[in-house]
Amino acid sequence: MADKIKAITDAGIVVFGHIGHTPQSSANWAVSSPGTHAGDCPTGASGSLAVQGAGAHALLVEAVAPEVTAVIRQRLTIPVYGIGAGCLVTVSF
């Protein structure tokens, strides 16, 4: 998705990135999304860095393991928001 985010941000549109569970793209709620479990830390962290590097202004992490969310929050400089992701809203300026 980084290439799509980059194209959108290059067009001057603000992007709010998203990592984790995406129920709208899955008919089965039991499906696991990359980065949602503690063992997925490298996937979630690298994905979040790609979203930031592509120009997203903020990131939403949804149903992501608290351990993964903590790493993401430490690595990013953009605001990170969580839905069921074991994090409080964090804003970095």
C-alpha cells in the first residue's frame, strides 16, 4: 500500500494510514491480519514505517497486539492512534 499512499500524498491529499484488522475487507472476523499478534512485531513495525515513509500524516492501529503497538509507537514520528491495540493516543510533533 505504500506506493498508493505515496501517490495520494503526492497529489496533496492527507492520508491517515491503517495497520491491523480490516473487517471491511474480510467476510470472516476470525481472519488474522498481519501485525495483530506479538510474534508479528517485525511485520507490523516495518509496515508502519512504510506507511510513514510514504507520507501518511497519522497511523491507526486496529486490533494489534500491545507489544507490536509499543514498537510502532517508539519508531514513528507521526501520531499513532489505537482501536483495541493496547495503546493510548500518542502525538508527536
